Amino acid sequence: MTLTLPAVAESAPDTLDRALASLEWTIHGTYRDRLAAGSRLDRGHPASGFLYVSSGRARLTTPEGALDLDAGDLVFFPRAHTTGLLSLGDAEVLEVGLEPSRQRQAVADTLPETLTVRDFAGQERSMVALIEGMGCPGPSGRARPGDAVICSRIATTIVSAALRSWNEAGCAPERWLQRIGDPHIAAVLDALHAEPGRPWTFESLARIAMMSRSAFAERFRQVVGHTPRAYLTTVRMETAKGLIITGGATIAELAGELGYASEDGFARAFQRYTGLTPARWRAEAAAA
């Protein structure tokens, strides 16, 4: 007989603090673009990043549809993405490409495809000077020792502030903080994100959660909103999207790395998830 004790619930502020403390990124590119009215910008990123509108207005194409952005708005992309932007007038935008500096960042992977913070400049005034200074060389015109580390910490601070504002505005999906605050389920999520290609079984995940099978099934669905199998598929497909964009592996290699017995099985799962074959996804990412 397995005795399962209920987890001690954390308060929302404590859980948010722990979530933000677990996040850390390093910068792999900053791009400052001045766009004339009607011009387009398309840029692919192999991992996370954010877009900030310094001035003017622009229309961003997202998986959820078109999104009109005003000066001071910020959009955070937790995973691999392509920025498709149409300037609605003369505009200046800053893009920052990020990559996780740790392997296990399940918190970021629980977020939606795009996270929009309206009037970020007004809500987080202390962040504006940090954003505007990113990507600017020093007086010598050359990078200074320590720039990479300092800029990465600044970027992590900016994203943390954006997440806080987004959460306070009531935009966070249901159960987002609950997933992080439940230690049993958080341990399982960490394991799935750390090794998405491992041949996970229901029994092995229940052992990580230190629960019986029935208790684990009920708790996971209650907290996450999906079955463990469905969530693992999401983790594998999101990982695959990032790896495909980087272009460093064949489809067959990706299938094996992500736990699929055959290339065809992986391709079918990827097409069900994205609506595109892996080859088509790669072609569209390369074109962008």
C-alpha cells in the first residue's frame, strides 16, 4: 500500500518567486531595427527571445493571429520562434535572442507560444533604460570584457519583470503557478524536460512523483490539465521545433533523440502537432 500525503500549498507570491528564480538565459544575439512604414521583418530564432517596440507601431504575426503593438509593448517568446513583423508606420524595434543557460527550465516550457505585456514601459519603468541600452557598444565602439555575462543577466531581469507584469494582469493560463508549486508534479515536469527522449513509462513517472499510479494520474491531470503522455508529446514536439530550426540534425536523428522508434512515427506525430511535416517546417524556418 502506498501512502500519498498532499503537498503543502505555497502562496502565489512564493511560487512566483521560485519560478522566476529558476529562470536564466544567455544572449545569442541582439538586433535593433529601424523600419519604414510598410516594411517587413522576418527573423528565425532557435530558442527563446523577446521583442520590444521602442517607437512607432507594428503588427506581429503569431500562431494565435495578428497582434498590433504600440511603443512600449513587449512580447516574450519562451521557445524557438520566427518573428514576422510589419511596420504600421516608422518604427524602431529591439529583438533579443536568448537560449537557456540551464538544461532544466520546465517553467518556461509551461508558458504559451507568445506572452504579450502591454505598456511594459509604463508598468516597469526601471526596465526601459536597460532595454534601450542593450546591443549598444561602449564609447570605444568595441565589446568590453564581461559584456556577455552582464547583458545576459540584464535580459533575464527584463524577462522576469515581463513575466511578473503578465501574471499580475491575469494573462497567465490556468494552473500555470499550480504546476510549479506542487513539488510532486514539478519533479515529474523537470524530469520530462531534462530527458524528453527517454522511454518514460507511467510507472517510472509515478515513482518520481512518489505516488501510486492512481494518485499520480489524478494529481497530474488536476495540476497540468493533460495526461502525462500528452504532456510528454508536447515537450518532445517543442524540443523538435527548436532543433529543426537550428538545422543541426537529420529528421532520422531527431526521431531517435526524442524517443521515437522510427522516422515515420516521429514525422506523423510532428505533423499532427504542428500541421506541417518536419521537412516543411524546416523549409519555412529556413526561408524566414
